[in-house]
Amino acid sequence: MKKKVNVVAAIIENDRDEILCALRSPKMSIPNLWEFPGGKVEQNEDIYTALRREIKEELHCEIDTCDLHNEHTHEYDTFIIHLIAIKARIVNGDPVPTEHSKLIWLKRENLSSLKWAPADIPAVELLMNE
């Protein structure tokens, strides 16, 4: 049976209506695909606390979580991911890619120009149709 993982992802928008996109490094599982930054929810941790912690660890900045954007379950070859995307804003610091190869800010109408990790595609599509 495949392992099921609960993951939170931040839809971080800036003052120019651009969204933060993160390129998975070659060392990560599902390498060289774009995603919204975030990570695993620890046991007994709520999704908003998990997302703030993950962004602080991965991007060295602080966010304020806003609304739930969407939830989606995707089955990969070796595991199942339940991805919970949450809208957020940076309240302190500038994002620094410590685990990802690259970070870019994109207008929502340009999100489809990137090759996204399959689990993130429903969140991308929803953003583009907002």
C-alpha cells in the first residue's frame, strides 16, 4: 500500500499581483518541476501552523495565512499526496531558495508557461480562472 502524505502549499501573492513559484531541485523527488512552496504537515499540527513553519524553514521568510485555496489528492508512482493549497502573504523577509533550484514571481495568466508537478496543477488552473 502506498504511503499517503498530507502536504500544505502556499499561494503567495505580492503587491504586483504576482504569485511565487518554486522549481524543485534535481535532488528532490519529482525533480525539476514547478510547485507552490510548502511541505509536510507534522502529526498534531494544524495546516496553517504547518505552512508558516515550512515557509520559514524553506524560504527564510514569514507569511500570514489567508484563505484555503483548494485541496487535491494525487497518486504518484510511489506515494499519494493530499495537497492543501492556502493563500498567503509575506509579512517579514524576502523568500530565499534554500531547497529549491529557483524562485520566480509570475502573473497568474503566465502560470501555464511552467511545467508543474502534477499535484499542483489543479491549484494552478483554479488561480488562472479566478
